[in-house]
Amino acid sequence: MPSQPRFRRTRRTIAALLVTAVVTTAAVTLALTLARAQTLHAVTASTVPSTSAALLTVTGSGPADTWTSGSPTPAGTEPPSGNEHFRIGSITKTFVATAILQLVDENRIELDAPIETYLPGTVPNGANITIRQILNHTSGLYDYMKGEGWSTNRWRGDARFITYSPDQLLTEAFRHEPYFAPGTDVRYSNTNYIVAGQLIEAVTGRPYSSAIEHRILAPLALMGTSFPGDDASLPEPAVHATASLDGGKEVDVTEQNVSLDWAAGEMVSTTRDLQTFFAALLGGSLISEDSLVQMRTTVPMGMGFHYGLGLERFDLPCGGQLWGHGGQLLGYVTYAYRRDDGRSLTLLLASGRSDGFIPFAAATGAAYCLT
């Protein structure tokens, strides 16, 4: 039986090769994992000193952790914990759109009905502007924040403590001609979501913030998410922020009355709450499957971004798509996105001097493309 020993030797050789292959694969995987983690840490660290603080949280398969840099107080030395509150700006729009789509699921709103049906006499040409066009920025309505002194993205001095009503914001918007006829083009306009907030109030009979608290925040136990209204402060622990004015003067912008943003961008949240919210929304726990399909039907916005119904799609350069939203107001830039396999990324930059797209692109490349 001369072949039997050779057979055993062959099996031992194959086994040894398999062990070697498994060990090599594990080593390569570990090296790539460490490289991704190190890159994510480097992305966060590289934002300082151009920002006073950065929080980057990644969850799901692959490197998952919270990386921080800087300090939650501009003059501080302690690093952020990752649990701080911060202003999320236009990510508010996704909460608003979600509440509206819940009302669609309840047959209380029709997406392709004119806004005039629900807010008679409120929106000029409202008989020809649909709810869908309001939510995906194809209404053509002028963005009231383009006017001097009407945007929380710019320093307003003592005026940052003034309280505004939604009607005041719409009055400012409707003093201007629309950008285009409804449905003929796309242009991001905060006015759309002031109208959307009023739509929620008209249909539910309660403040839009109360409706979202009841429908989204409470069921998901989003204890770190809030609507400040005319309260200029941030709940502690908070990420504080500064802005650099012409001439180099630094001013503290942590406290500001964001009623000027209202349903277009007033909310405060945490990285954990944003991840929980987008996991529930994109996982189908908050709206029906059909409404989620409608929400993810997009129009192109440029720079790899596409806009649905209060939800943005970002196309990764390595292939694949992320879903979420970005937010910006003076002192705070936030990106919160999730891939359909559950891997999520939330990035906050405090006291930055740009829209944060370069750190965002670097972070998504490291989190999703180094595989």
C-alpha cells in the first residue's frame, strides 16, 4: 500500500497550506482593519487646528469606534467624550420629511397633492406646487436665507438672539420671485421646510416639534435630541464652537437663537441619536416600504449628492451609496450617513471654516472604500 503514506503526506501538506492561507488572510485582514482604523483616526486628528473639535463615529462591520480630536470647549484641554450635544442644522429636514411620510402612510397627506390643499392662501402659486416638490426642492421657492441677516450660517452679532416666527420667514421668502416654475428644475431652498413644518402643524393640529417628539423621538428613545425653539443655549454636555470674523477676531457662537432656522434646521442631537434615527428610518421601522421608496427617489444635486424627500444620497467613489443628510450652521458642520448593510458614519466638525466636505470625503473613503 505504497500510496497511503503519500496520501497522508498530501493531506498534511494541503492542511498546512490551508492553515498558512487562513493565517495570511487573517493577517492581511487585520492589517487592513488597522489601516482603516488608523486612517479614520488620522482624518479626525487632521481637522485640528482648523476646527476646535471633531467627532467621528462609525458603526457596523469593519472598524467601528468613536474617534475624537480637539476639545468640546474651545479653550479646553480635555478631549470630547463622543456623547456631547451639538446643532445638527439641516439634518432636521429628514425628521420633518419622515413625519410627513408617516402622515402619508396614514392617508392624511397625499404626496402629489398641491400644498394649497393643506395650507390655503399660504404659498404663492400653491395650487401648482405639490408636497413632493416641497420635500425634494423642486418647488422653485426662493430661499429666505439668501437675504442679508437671514441666515444662521453667518455671524449676526446681537441679532443672533432675536426670535423669529415661521410666518416672518415665509414673508421674507415670498417677497422674492421664485427661481423657476414648479417641477422644472431643482434648487435647495430652506423655505421648503418652513412650509413643510407648517404642513405638519396644519394636519396634526399640534406644533411640528411636538408631532416629531411624539412620532419619532419618544418611540426611539432619542433622549439627546431636542428642539430649542427660542432658547439660545445648548444642553450640556455640549460641543461649544467659535467662528472667525474678517480681521481674525474669534467669537463664540455656541449660544444662538435658531428660530431663524425653525423646521429647516433648528434641532440639537448627538452622534448616538443620529445613528439610531437613521437605522430606524432606513431599516423600515418608521415609515412604510412604499414611503421609503418614495423618500429614496432622488434628483441630482452635484458633487456626488442626490436629493430625495428630505433624504440625501451620496455616491461613493469606490462604488455603492450612502443615505442620510448633512447639516451646517455657523460653528457646526455635521454629516450623518448609512449604507444599506448597516455601516454608518457620523461626523461633526466644530468651529470649522468650510463646509467640511474634504474631511467627509476622506472619512467615507476610509470607512467604506478601504476594504
